[in-house]
Amino acid sequence: MTRSLTVNGHRTEVAASPQTPLLWVLRDELGLTGTKFGCGVASCGACTVHVDGQAVRSCQLPLGEVRGDVTTIEGLGADGLAPLQDAWIRHQVAQCGYCQSGQIMQAADLLAANPDPSDAEIDDAMGGNLCRCGTYSAIRAAIHDAARALRSGGAG
């Protein structure tokens, strides 16, 4: 069975069962390996992508339930590094790096809804994204930095 999807601004056809989790369609069918498998039960956030502009856990979202355009970490900075990606580098957030694409996608969702979040708002929004390396303070600093860049006219 084939299904038409728009992923990172490009229309594509995928041959997968409607029950196949979006995560595996992105990774196995489309070769977009920036989205990671972490826990498989939507608890860690490593698989976070945007569907129709909202952060979702792709490991638990069946292809047949995808409604809207999909954006992965590969599509976030389509014209170069997005301010969040640039801030992540400046603040040296990544240690092992495994969770970081999900962290960035969750942070992008936060900043789209709240361009000037407080520490508490960041902690609340990012609470479902686990980092085994414990880089939470660097993540918070990078989000504040990216928020300033976006408010001053940087693209997201």
C-alpha cells in the first residue's frame, strides 16, 4: 500500500502499512535517520518530529494517522542551521548526541508557541525529553539563546 506524505517540504510516496509507526517510515523508507528510536513507548522524546507544526512522538504515531506535513530535524534548518541548531552548537549541548534531534524538535515547538519562555516554562515543555548525559542546563541556555535570536529576526 502506498501513501503520499509531505516530509520536510517535499511530497513523497511511501510503501508502508498504515499501522507502521511514522518513525520507521522516516528512517527505513525515506532514509531520514536524524529521528532516533529511544524507548518505543513515547516516553523519552528521541523520536520527536513535527506533524502539522506540532511536536509528536513518531514511535507511537501510525502512518495511517498522520494528518499534515511532517518536519524532521533534517528539515528544520532547510536553508542552513536553524537558530536552535546554531545555539546547540554554541552551547556544546550534545555529549553523546543521541537525544538531541528530539530535544531540538521539542524546543522548536516550544518557541513557536512561546517566543520568550521562562526557565520554568522550558523545564515544563522539555520535561518529556530525556537526556541520559544530563545536559539539561545547557539545553535551557541554548533555548534562551535561540529565543533571543528568533526575536531579533533570525529564521526558525
